[in-house]
Amino acid sequence: MSALTIVFTILQVLSGLAVTVIVLMQSGKSAGLSGSISGGADTFLSKGQAKTLDAKLAKATKWFALAFVLLTLILNLI
């Protein structure tokens, strides 16, 4: 195993752990019947939704998942 493979493997494990932790930190999207009733008000009053913690966690999930997939492809090619 070369040093480059070891570095990419460590980065892949760290990104996989980061994706797992970030997904577990997010709140659930389904709030049951009360969530469907108040959904109209939620979309109207959510102008600053991109600044919430859940929005930041969703963005981080996408980036870490992309890094995980790219590292998997790189390790497959090495």
C-alpha cells in the first residue's frame, strides 16, 4: 500500500464519519400531521431559511457526501 493510498483512505474514512455525524445532527423532515397543517405558514415565514442550522447542515452533508464519492472513485482508480 503506497502512502498516497493511505492518505486517501484516511480522508475517506473521515469524510464518511463526518457525513454520518452531520446526518444524525439534522432534525427530521416529517413532523406528522401538525407539520402538514402548518406547512403553508412555514414556507411563508421562512425567508431566512438558508441561515438556519438545518440548512447549513444540509449544505455540509452535500459537500461531505461529494467528497466521499470522489475519494471512493479515486481509490478505485489507484
